[in-house]
Amino acid sequence: MMGHFRNLSLTRQILYLILMMLIILLISFVISNTIAKRIVESKVTDSTAKLLNQVEDNMESFYTDMERISDSMLYSPTVQTYLGLEDFLSRNLMYDAIESVFSNTTTLKANIRGIQLYNPEGKMIADSGIGIGETVRLPPPRIEYSGLLTNPSTGETMPNYSISVPVYNLEITPVKEYMGTSVFLMDVGNFRNIMNNAKMTANSRLLLLDQNKNIMASDGNPSSLNISQLEKWKNDNRYIMQTSTLSRTGWELISIIPKKELLQELNIVQRLNITTYAVIFCLLGLFLIIFFTRILRPVKALMDFMKSYPKTGGESRFPVVYRNEIGVLAANLNKMLDEIDSLSKEIQLTQKQKYEIEITKNQMEILAFRNQINPHFLYNTLECIRAIAFYYKVQEIADISTSLSNMFRYSVKGNDFVTIQDEISHVKEYAKIIEFRFMGRMQVAIEADEELLEVKTLKMLLQPIVENAIFHGLEKKIDNGLVQITVQKIAQNQIQYEIRDNGYGMEDKRLEELLNSLRQFDTPSHSEKDAKLGIGLSNIYRRIKLFYGDEAKMTIQSKLHLGTTISITFPAQNYSEQLEDK
């Protein structure tokens, strides 16, 4: 019997199934009450979802208002000028003006309980109203909303939360300068009004939880609730519980509705069942139409696409028209094709990067071979010069020959990665030669964190930049010149080289040309140019991008007659082992 049924066409199978459905409908009338309950619950669930969306819209409007208020305050001339001041006396003279700005801002929103202003180092420099002390995490990468705050003195939970807003100097280009952070201490009372206006039934509950599952507000008394009650309601079939997470803050809206309040309209639903049974025959006819148009036809189109894709390929995708299971299947098929294309592109990009790294290594090896003109002969010659200098008691020549010999050994050494201590030592040897050459008019100062000295770094990053600073910046000056090198950790896994000189600087047009050349380092012509230039800024930028990828950054800032600052940021990881694996 089953074998015969399987051999029938799909259309006849559907007709037989409809006959079976008519019989089932007669039986289903007995259990219509259960079905009606589910329908009511489903409708209420949809209504609750819409209600939650309305609450989210109200809260989103509140977020937007707060952002506008914070922008109006923080980017006012008074606050911008105050943040730009560095000495205590100047800020003290402006404190009344800041207090006035804070007071005016507080009047715009009734639930603003306090405002705090921090400098880039995280030190509070102005406050108004209540506060939480200097415990805010700085700097925030974006506007952050906290959960319920804890009183630092008593340890008790406060009916307040905070909004942390970073402040930037918008006049600084092309990179925005971080100037500080403002923290707004807010009262949760306005959320209670939103909850009360969104009440669904007499005994329903609407709750707002923070990121730590603390109840911030509800349509009743939040102190009478706890998390254990929420877990009981979630596992209790007598309640319908829906949740919605607010994307901007990470807070969670929870709606809890007793089912018994929903079934009061069940008698009406039961009377409608009789009418529904009479209309069901018409619906079956409609079902046939929908089945052919919404299932059979899309399935056939999907099969045709799958057959033609091996020939067309490329960016062709199946158009997702329907939102049913066929649409989900088509969307998943398109997603799978996108992932295949993405993986193919990633493989090609990885192969390209490996190829470029290998080319760069070969170019550096060729350059090293060119420079290795009988290194032992040069070492022995330098030692001979040093010995003659000692013999004739010319200490300066002995020191220069020693520094030159050490620099030569370092430059022809084959390792691509060295410690930061090695890089600094190499710069110091170069600095000795420069000081001799310019009779002490050029100075190189180095500041480095002790904990970073043994970290591995790409070789020959500092000395070429110092050399550029001296010969393109300081040598053009009549006065004494200084190159300041700073090595520091700026994040948990990020190290920064900063090379600053007080030399001649660059014009804006020249600086823009240099930055454009760095951005175009991927082009083949630029690669050939780098190979001819040797170890210059473009070559350094290309090397850190090839070895460290997007985790490495180089920034250049320069003002004519004031000097140039070059910053290199790279991850503190042992890339030398990874390179050997490749």
C-alpha cells in the first residue's frame, strides 16, 4: 500500500492527504479547546513582542536624546577649552563656567543626577551632583551604558547607572585626538514610567535587567522580585515569558504574562471553531493553490538553479522571494555559496601574502649579499684602525670604528626578528657616530619600558627612521637638534615606537604625498620602488604590514619648522616562530 502511494504523483498524494485531513478535522474539533489556547497564546505573544518593540523604541529615543545632550555639552567651546588646559590654575579659573554648563545640561533631563569629567589619563577634573568616584574604565571605545551602580563607600546597590562618553578634539586631522571622557550618572526612575505605560494585563509584569541580571526597573515594586523568581516563571507553563535584548546597552526586557488571564476569551474562540469548520473546505482549496505556487514552483526553480550553477558560477545567487522554509533553504544555499567564495578569496589572499613575504625576504637577502663584501676583511680592517687609534691615543677614532663595526655586524646578521634591546643598542651605536660627526650638535634620547626590552620585534625599524630624522630634519637646522625615541606598551598586546624630532618638518603637501605612497604599498610598481630605495619609510611600512598584517600601523605627523613625529604600532607576539613555520 505504501509502495503504491509513493509511486503516485505528488499532486495525487496531496489530494489523498486532503481527504485524510477532512477526517482528522472531525476529530480535531474535540481538541479545539487546546488549539484555541495555543492560538490565544500565540496572539498575545505577538502582541507582547510588539509591545516590547514599542518599549525599545521609547528607550532608543531616550538614548538618542542623551547622545544629543552629551554632544551639545562636550563639544561646546567651554568644555573643549577646559579639556585642552593642562595646568591646575587655568582650569580652576574656568571651573565656574564648567559648573554652569553642567547645571544647564542637568536641567535638560530630569533623571541626570551627576556629571563627571575625566582627562585622558583617567583623572577626574570636574564633577557635579552625585558620583561614583574615579572607577570608570578609560578610555571607552564608544558610548557605554553600565548596569546598576554600587556605592563605593557602603557597597549597596544604587538606583543609578552611568553613561560613559569619550570626548575628541574634532579639529585635529586626519586622526581624532582623544581628550577625555564624560560620565553621566542617571536615575532609573524614567524607565519605571515606561514600564508602567506598557502593562499588558492586570497581573502581567514587565522588567528591565542590566548586564549583570540586576533588576533596574519594572511596572511594580522591583524590590519584591529576584532572579530566582524569574527562573521559576521561565520554567512554569502557567506563564508566558518573552525576552528582548537591547543592542545598544546589553540590557534585557522581560515580559511575564499569566496564561489564565489570556484564556478568558476562549469561549468566543470556541464559537468561532464551528464557523471555521464550515469554511475549512474553502481553505483547503486555497491550500492547493498556495501549495503549487509557494512550494512546488519554488522547489523546481531551486533545482534548476542548482543544475545551472556549475556552468554560470561566479556571483550568481538564487533570488530569495519567499519567507517560508523554501526561502530559508535558498538563503542557506546562498550563504553556503558566499562562504565558499569567501574561503577561496582568503586562500588566494593568504597565498599572495606568503608570496610577498618570500619576495621581501629574498630582496633583503640580496641586499645583504650586496653589502657583505668580504665581511671578515672589513671587521679586521676596522679592528686595525681601532688598534692604530689606541696606539696613537686617538680615542675618538677608536670609538667610531667600534660603533661602525658593531653596526655592520648587526645589519648583516641574518635574523629577521631581534629583541627591542638589540634595536635600541643598534640605535645607540649609530647615535655615537652622529654625535662625533656633528660635534655634539645632534642628540638621540631613548626612553623604553624595562619589561619590553626582551620582546621580539622586526629588525631594522628604529635606526632608518632616526637616520631620516637627522638628515632630512635636523641637518637643515642651524640650532642643536634632538631625536626622542619612546618605546611603550599602549594596550594589553600592543607596543608603540614613537620617534619625534624638533627638526625642519614637512609641508602639508609633502606630508600628504608621503602618506599616499604608504597607502599604495600593495601595488607592484610601489614594490619595485621600495626594492630600490632600500630600508626607507616605505620599506619599513611594507615590512611591518607583511609580517604583522593589519595589526601593525604607522602614523606620520609633521609641521613645518616644528618637527616630525613617526609612530609604529605592532603586536607583542613572537612572529619569528610563525615566520619560520611558514
